[in-house]
Amino acid sequence: MGRPKAEIVLNDREREQLETWTRRRKTAQSLALRSRIVLECATGVDSKIVAHDLSVSQQTVSKWCNRFAANRLDGLLDAPRSGAPRTIDDARVDAVIAKTLETVPKNATHWSTRSMAREMGLSQTAVSRIWRAFVRWYNFEHRHSGIRYVTPAQRHALEDRAIRATRHQTYLQARERHPARWSRETRDWTPVGAVTLNPERDAVVREQVNAEGIAQLVA
């Protein structure tokens, strides 16, 4: 069953840093996950619920809460790894993801592995591997705030309503048990309608398409 979960009480600086880490893209997602674990446990929610919501084991929840309790923010950071260094570090992976989501190439509406590889000085295989990992994380692991902290896969499978209802009750119970930890209302778990998870990207594509359409009309 693992060691008992340490009780977590956060100060404002720690909460702000943890929330910043949860907003990381695909890179350093292990750190983002650890931050979510600590933030959820700090509300007083049972570790079993935290483990279920974040798709991890209770042992994992206890491990990172105990490390945080012992070493605070530093306890969530990775120790230096032994062996040969990675050929593509987190910064380059993050740059590929950012460029993919936030820009479009000249004379095209989206990036291909070839154009992205040429732009970033990487192989097509490396770009493809980064994209596949990001798509899986984005659709099956990342819980989007825009759809009330469920994954797109859960939303498409119509599992989100039951998940939100369970969480709402869980958070209400946690606030009743530990009212001093709650400075505001619990999260809003009410259903949401259709949303655009990447409005900035959609706007860039529309702008590019409109510009090309105008160019063709005046050509």
C-alpha cells in the first residue's frame, strides 16, 4: 500500500510556483504531474481520489507528497541523471511544440515533419516522435481547464459528466473536513458546451487561409 501520505499545507509562494509548473507543455510533464498531486492533496482530498483523478497509483501520490513535505519545492525536481546526455533536451522539444501550435510556415497552413525538421535543425524522425508523444499526452493524459479538467478522450467518450459530479462531491466533503484550507469556493464542475482548446492556433490558420484567398483573387 506504500507509506501514508504526508499532510500538505502550502504558502502562497509555493502554491503560485506549483500552479506555474502545472501549465507546462509536454516537456517536463513529470514535474507538472507532481505539482498537480501536491496541489490536490493540499486541499485535503483523499489520496485515493487524487490517484484516480490523475491516473497514478496511491504509492505515487504518497511518494511525492512525502518528498514535498521533506524538501518542499526542491523535492519535486529530478536529480541529475547518470549516463550519456540526451541528444534533444527539454528546451528544444518545447520549442518544436510551441512552433507547431503557435505558428504556420510560409505558403502553407500547417507544418509537415519535413518543414519542421528543416526549421528546427532536427531529423524528421525526431520531429515525428515529438509530435506523436505530444498528441498522446494532449488527448489522453492532459486534463484541460477549458473542459473542467478532463481529457479530450474522456470528453469524447461521454465520461466527463460522471467524473465532474464525483469530483464536485469529493471537493465539498474535503472542504467540510478542512475548512481552514479553503480561501474560496471549490472549482466549478458544471458542464460546459463546445469549446476551442487552441483558439490562438485556429486564429493563425484562419488568418493564413484568408490571406492566401485574397492573394489568389488579386493575382
